[in-house]
Amino acid sequence: MAQNNKNSEDKILRVQIKKKSEPSTVLYSEEDVHSFVDEFITSWIRGDIIIRFPTASELGKQNPLNIALIKDPSVNAELKIKEHYIDLILICTGVKPAPIEEQQKAISEVFKMMLMFRSANRIENKNITKDIEKRITELEKTQQNQIKLVEQITAFLFKPKKIKQQKTKN
């Protein structure tokens, strides 16, 4: 009987059913967002774009009670916004060590800030570094093709003509 139980155990099949993954309805994948943030941070560090952070006076306008206070908290708020942004940049770039979850959160936060800055017209210049690289590459290919065509035309035009030998009648 013990042998009979072994045979019945050997015949047990384990089946794992995987649910069909639904097609994604988001416009940008995680990799796309990562690429946008990478390009944005690189452009900002290079000085290709300028971010105009909210100033203390702008933040003070939001709360009229700040004027009556001796120490204006809007100055502190301005510094906190900039410090938070720099902290996120340090995490995104790997300068400040952080777990993967915190890195992903920082990338998402920078992306949100990009959208907020853009919608408030606080970003100057265009983030075009990769676009320029692509255009330069295309121009270089076009130039190489044109050089080949010019060489072919030149070779054809200045090709020594074979002189036909006339047969002399003897």
C-alpha cells in the first residue's frame, strides 16, 4: 500500500495559471519617464535650461499674514523647495545613496516638478540636447551621402575617354 501511495503522489500535477496582462494605457512607460528626467537633469546641470524657483516674495503673497511676522517663513519655504529639489537630484544621479524604491520615488518627484515648472512657465529654454544630437547625426549621414555622389559625378565627368581607333584601310 505504501508503494501504491507513492505512485498516486507521483501522478499529481501542479498547474500555475497566469493572468493575462492587460495592455498598458499609460502614455509614457517607466523607462520613458526615466529618460525624460535624465535628459532634464543633464540639461539643467549643463545650463541648457534655467529653472525659476518660487521666490520668498512670491511665496509670501500666498499668505498675507507672513508680512506681520518678524521672521518671514516664506524665505524658509523658498530654501526648502530648492533643498528638496537638490536632494532629489542627488538621489537620481546616485550621488546620495538610496534604496531602489527611493530612487524611483525621486525620479517620479522630479518628473512631477518638471511638469509643475513647465505649467507655471518657470523653465526657460528648450530641453533639446538629445534632439540636437539626433539632428547632427542625420546631417552627418546626409553629408556623407552627398560626398559619395559628388565623387561619383566627378569620376564620371572626368573619366578619360577611350579613343576609338579608326581602322585604316589598307
